[in-house]
Amino acid sequence: MTAIPFLRPQLPSLAAIAPYYRLAEEARFFSNGGPCERLLRAALSDHLGGVGTVPVNNATSGLIVAIKAVLDAHGTGDRPYVVMPSYTFVATAGAARIMGLQPLFIDVEPDSWQMDADALADVLDTFPGQVAAVLGTHTFGLPASAATQQRWKQLCADAGVPLVVDAAAGFGGLDDTGARSGRDTVPHVYSFHATKTFAIGEGGLITTLDEDLLQRIEALHSFGFAQGRLATYAGINAKMDELHAATALAALDSFDTVLARRREIAQTYRERLEPFGFRFQTGNAGGTWQAGYVSAPDAATRTAVLAVAAGRQIGVTAYYERPVHRHPAYAGSPVHGPLTVTDDLAARALALPMANDLSADEVDRVIDVTVEAARTAAQATAGSGVAAV
Ligand SMILES: *Cc1c(COP(=O)(O)O)cnc(C)c1O
């Protein structure tokens, strides 16, 4: 039996990239908004139904740029906290901390795994005038429901606090009403990292429908240049170069196929694992499926699945196994509430293998090993129960 790795990243072939990259070669223009970058902005905007787009060199620098833009626009930069869920990737918190702000962690909802709007209301009430921004997320690349997104926006607007969404894994994501992620005044930040579903190596995108923010983001991602080479703001260099823009244009050409295949694999995982007590995020049909995210019925089953899969060389991992507030770098950051749901999800989280070309046979093997481990764990639990009586 051959091994099944956790992920098997696949970028567009050189042959698919070449016709785009040739435009840059012909123009002798390799960054600072060359022909591929300009084409990409337009193509991504079209894809999202018309929205301002700023390609960036990765999502983490995109988050720094987007956070800086909203702080400047709202004048909240002297406040200490950025509210965010702890059930996310460390880059969400890193982007705030590198700017001298403190993450203030809140819980997620048990079924959607998304930032809890009640917890957000409570933290904004508890820390009036102290929250610089709220950093919502697309947990595992899935947008929160339309109603939840609307509540986040309303709560932030009422508190006078700007909102940014770390939608890193969520390019192509749909919410429960079928609306595409990113077509919003709220800036959304995406990653095009090699391991994401829209994969180009290193890269990302910021979107917003807010013209003022768009201009700030544009300037801040290019040294703060708002007019020619005059530094109006203190910016960074987060620009996407032409080779990555060419790769992204090629990736967009096959993106619908890639996304459809991953959703099909995810649906098979869902149909065949739900009967055994495994749980998937609510609203997950619109997910982007960077991996097969699922929650085991209990921690013992998670442990069993990881052990049995490892023995068969099947790359099942635990993700997010460690919430951000439990990483050493963020252990001193404030937490609002006990984060019970976060800790519970972290103890049961699994990520099943995913790839554009994961075969039906490989999908079967992943499911079989997961079900077998779950049965063994259930028998062990029943057995120990009998022994205890
Ligand atoms: C992948 C990811 C990032 C980081 O993206 P990069 O492009 O690698 O910087 C940030 N936040 C979340 C939630 C992610 O999943």
C-alpha cells in the first residue's frame, strides 16, 4: 500500500503559466503592477462579482496592511486590543502582535466553529474604547453564515470598531445563502499559499468594496505611496510580483474544477463519516476544503484515528490541535471567557487528507481507517465501562 500524504499541493504547470509570464517578459516589467498583476486584479474582481482587489505577497502581510488601513481610517490605532477567535491559525494573531497590538481572544460557536457573535457583543461591552479592531475569520476557509456576518458588522459598527476578516483559506468560499466570500466593504484577506485550495506558492489577496479603504490598502502595500513616489503613509512592501501573478492567472483558469473536485471528496467524507459520530462544520457545502476538516465524537476517538492512520501511512492530522492562546508566544495575551468550545474542538479536531487528485480509492482508504479506529475506540470505551461496573 502506498502512503497517502496529508496534502499533495499542486500548482499550475509551467506550460500553463508561461503564456501569462511572457507578457511580463515582453514588457520587461516584473513587479510594481506589471501586466500580469493588472490582469489578475481584473480577473479576480470579475470572479468575485466586482470588488476592489489588491494582490499581495502572502496573507500575513495582507492582514498587516488591512489592519493598518482600518486603524488609520477609524483612528483607533492607539487602542490596545484586536479581538479575534483563538480557534484559528497563528498568523491571525501574529499580524496584530507584530503591529504592537494585543490579541484579545474570544470563543467560537460549537456547530459552525465560527467566531461567536454573543462573545463578540460581550467583549465589546466589556472593553469600551479599548478595541482597535475586530479580526473575524473564515474558520477553515468557510465563511460564517450571512446572518452571523451581518451581526459581526452591526456589533462593530455600533461600537465604532473596524472589522477585518482573515479569510485566508477561503478564496472561492460561499456562505449559507450562496453569496461569494469577499464582496463586501469589510476588507477580506486571502492566502494563495501552496497548501491552500487556490495555490500559487506564496501570495494572497485583499478585497474591499470601500473605495477609501481600497486606496489606503493600495498605498500601504507599496511603501505608503499614495501619489507617485510620495510616502503619504508609513507602508510596507507587500506587492505580488509578476511570476506569482502569472501563476495566479493560470490557477484561476482551473479553479472551478479544483474546487468542485475538493467539494466532491468532502461530501464523500461527510456522507460516510457522519453515521459514525464525526461532525462537520454547519454550512460546509460552500467550503473550500484545504483539508478534510472534521471533529471526532470524542478525544479518545481522535487519538485512535491518528494512531491507526499513522500505522497505515495515511496522513491524518489534528488541526487545530492547539488554539492560538495555548501557543507560547500568545500565552500572555488576554482571553475573554473560558473558551470552552475552542478547547473542546481542539481536543477532537481532525484533518483528513485532501488533494486535487486524491483518487476514489485513496478516499476509501482514508474513510476505512477512520471508521475502523472509531469502532475500536467505541469498543474500548464500552469495555472499560463494563470493567468499572
Ligand atoms: C493560511 C492562513 C494564513 C497565512 O497565510 P499566508 O499566505 O501563508 O501568510 C493566515 N490565516 C489563516 C486563517 C490561514 O489559514
